Amino acid sequence: MNIVRQLRSGQRRAVLGLCQRYASKDQSKDQSKDQSKNQSKNQSKDCGKLQASSICGKSPGKSGEPSTDSGKSDKGPDKGKADPKRKMVTMIDGDGVGAELTNAVLEVCCAAKVPIDWDIFHEHKAPDSEDVSPEVLESLHRNKVSIRGPIKSHQWLDKLRKELKQFAYVSVCQHLEGHESPYGKFDCVIVRDEFEGEYSGIEHRVVPGVLQTIKVSTSVGSTRLAKFVFDYALKEKRKKITVAHKANIMQLTDGNFLEAMHEEADKHVQEVRFEERYLDTVCLNMLMKPETNDVLVSSSMYGDVISTIAGSMMGGIGMCPGYAVSSKGLMYNCQIKPLQEMVGKDLVNPTGFLLAAVLMLRELKLDDHAAKIQCAIQSLYRDSDVRTQDLGGEAKCSEFVQKVCDILTSE
């Protein structure tokens, strides 16, 4: 634990130093404003050219406000001096390599001059328990948008999910141009139930030696997820929704889930193509015909399997960014484990977590900053051989992050 705390303290000091360095660069750039304007125009053009690529997504917003240096506050914002142009985001370090991942986001946001104030939590548990810290909950309820590192305790995650009523998880899996993959180009989104299905957590012992788990499917829950999926597809201009199920075996529970999807699909016949497939067929098509997938939706356990496959197609499960959905806010992360054995070794791949931050910035309407960071990550993969060890390279996490920052500050 002392090693982790020392690592966190050292990393925070390093980030503050980098923020000051980037601020100094900005002051020197102010002496040549005309040149900076031309560079900004060229950057917008470059990102526009990447609009159709797998990672650069949307082009930068046309009406983005100029940003200031990214700050962080362990104690939260000063309400009396709040800047309406700046956003407040809750950041939870989590366990294991979580502090290294959150530090990577802080450093990149400093380089990109993202107007965010961070409400940072190094500890997420209530004292001597697996409960969610009251201070963390208060911050999550207040800020509505958060990003967290990996959490070891499933009990803590379950309590958080129930407290915030997180009913869906969205995984955004896209091919990274420049990263060699046997699956070619793909761009799919997996939406899975988080509140019902196999992960409802209802288990009991029938008699000694006989155990039972209950799969829950309610009409209210299935309808809520179906509406969210179609709203998402329309908002993101997606063309097809595929529901993965096993209603041939679980006729009542999966049948109820499937019925809710059909009812919502009937409302959007002219807008979105809808199809249903057995889970095994969906998994097979992901690997054999990855380019045909668009939006995939399923119950909890099926979606876990599908998103694991999709993350592995990107290069590793931790490469796939995503977020949990709730009426009380959105929580961003990537599907990476705490990796306790890597703590302090500077070996973790920050790509997925940085991409989760990009998704978060888009939700905060900071499209210019999101596009800039997205383009920097894609440029690194496309134009260089800088890779972390999990992808066959030799770069440290800090070296990878520094390269991204160099791209951001050179533009």
C-alpha cells in the first residue's frame, strides 16, 4: 500500500509539473497569435480528413470555446468561483494500475488544455467495509459524469451499480488504424443489460449439494434497455441493431427480452434495421465477418462475452472503452483488470482508458478537445511504431503518454 501511495504522490507532482510546462508553452505561443491561428485551422482540416477513419470518429465541433489548462482538485470545485465554461468530473483512481491510468488522462488533458476541474478520489471505499464511500457517492450524484480506474472488489462494484441504478453498459470497439489485426476494419458498439439477466445476483441453496441461480427479466427493465438502444442508434446515426439471445432455450426470460426489442423496433422500421441472432451466431460473425457488426445488444452475461471478444479484437480487452448508463449520470472506464502485478512497473497500456476519456469529453460537449486527443492517439498508432509491451512493443506507459502529449502540443 505504501508503494502505491508513493507512486500516486510522485505521479501527481509530475502531472502538475507538466501542466506548468504546457502553460509556459502557451505563453510563448501568444507572441505569435497569427501563426497559432493558422496551425489551428490546419489541425481542424487534418481531423476532418480523418472523419471516416476507425478512431477519429466525428470531426471537431464548429463552435467550441477556446480552452484553458486542465486543473484538478482533490476537494472539489470552489462553488463561489465556478467558471461556467469549465466542467467538473469525478475521477476515481481505483485499484492496482488505476492510478497510472488516471494519471495518463490527467497528463493528456493538460496537454490538450481541456477545461475540466477534477474531483479526484484516491480511496473509493468507506472505512473498514466494502461499501462505497459517502464522499464518492456525493460527488457522483453532484457531477453526473465520472471516470474510474479498475476496481478489484466485485461487492463494491455491485453496490455502486445498485446505488446509481446503472441499467446498461456501452462498449465502443473500433479497429485502430496502424495496429495490425487479423480482423481487418471493424466498428461496433455492444450494449448489455447491467441490472437484470444472469447478473441479478439472486442465488440460493435448494438442498445440500443443489444450488440455484435465478435469471431475472422484467418487462420494465427490458423495455428501458430497448428504448435506450434505439435512441443511441438514432443519435449516433447507426444503421443496424442486432439482438443476441438464446430464446430457443430460455423461452420465458430471453423471450421477454426479445419481445421488448421487437416492440421498440416496430417504432423505427424506416430508420434502423433490426435483426435477432442466437448468441453463438453473433460470436461467430464477430470473428468471421467483423465488418458486418454495428450495434449489438444483449442481456448481462451474453454481453460480457461479446464485449470481451470485441476488446480482444482491438488488441486486448483493456483496449475497449465504455461507460455505464444511469439516470443519475454516466461512468466511463475501460475493461481492464487492476493488474496488481504491474503496479509501479510502468507497463500498463493506457490506450483504452484514454479512449474512454475521449468518449467522456464528447458527452461533455467538448468535441474539439475529444477530436484532438482522438487524432493524436490515431496518429501515434498509424505513423509510429510506439507500442506498449502487451502489443509487442517496448514502450513504457509513461513513454506512450508522452508521445501522445508531444503530438498534441506540436499541433
